[in-house]
Amino acid sequence: MTTSWRHLPPSAREIATASTAAVAAAQAHDDEAYGSTVTDLGAADRSGAVLGAVVRLLLEETHPDGLDGDDVRQVLERCVRSATTWQPGVDPHVVLVLLAGALGVYDPDDDATPPDAQAVARHAPLLIADLLAEGGRSLDAYLTAAFAEIERTELHD
């Protein structure tokens, strides 16, 4: 765990640790490690908010001029195709929900079957690993930025 997370409350450190382990397992295509780490991640309160912030930050950096429908489709297809080689149960709908949520255009009330916390935890590390690989990026900086952003938002609310 990076030292920049030591100031965080235990629940946030739990999310950081589980996220780091899940993304590392996704990058390594380690099915056994992935299964246990995403279970831990899904059980961590508010992990979806942190994962969503990481996805948004990565999308902003990988698409500095913004995303259009073709960009979203490309990210979705690339992630799902890559993930199905070792995670055949990947659900494109959940990945699309993660993308739409990160972009602020997803309303769970309009979705007849919104993904639960475990589905988000199973799919978000796949998407994050894919976005990190696109530019040879490291997760630590994005997690740190996501926690800082969430903290700022909560202080201002």
C-alpha cells in the first residue's frame, strides 16, 4: 500500500488495498486471486464510488478531448474482448454501466436491472486494468486522486 493512503480511515484503506489487489490480479489474468479480491472489494462499503472515480479519471486522461459514442464503444469492446479471454462471465452491460456512471450519464432508476456491488466489483477492475494498459499507467496515482476528490466533495457538501 502506498504511504499516501495512510491518512485515510480504515474503510478507505480497505478499498485501496482491495482495489490494488483486484487490478493486479486482472492485469496478471490470475483467476484465483481475482475471485477472492473482488469478493473483498464488493464487500467494502463505498468501493463503487472509488472505482467509478478511478474510471472517470482514467477516461479523462486517455481522452483529453472528451469521449463520443464511438470512443465509449471502443473502450467497451476492447475491455470485454480482453476480459473474456480469461473471465468468460464478463457482462458487457455492467461494463457499459460503469462507463456511463463514470461519465455521469447513468441513472440506476432508469435501469430495470442495475448491477449490484458485487457485479461492480467484478467488472470495474477489468475496466481499470484495460484503461491502465492503454497508456502504461499505474493505479496508485489514480486511487490517490480519487480519494482526494471524494474527500473534497464530502467536505463541500
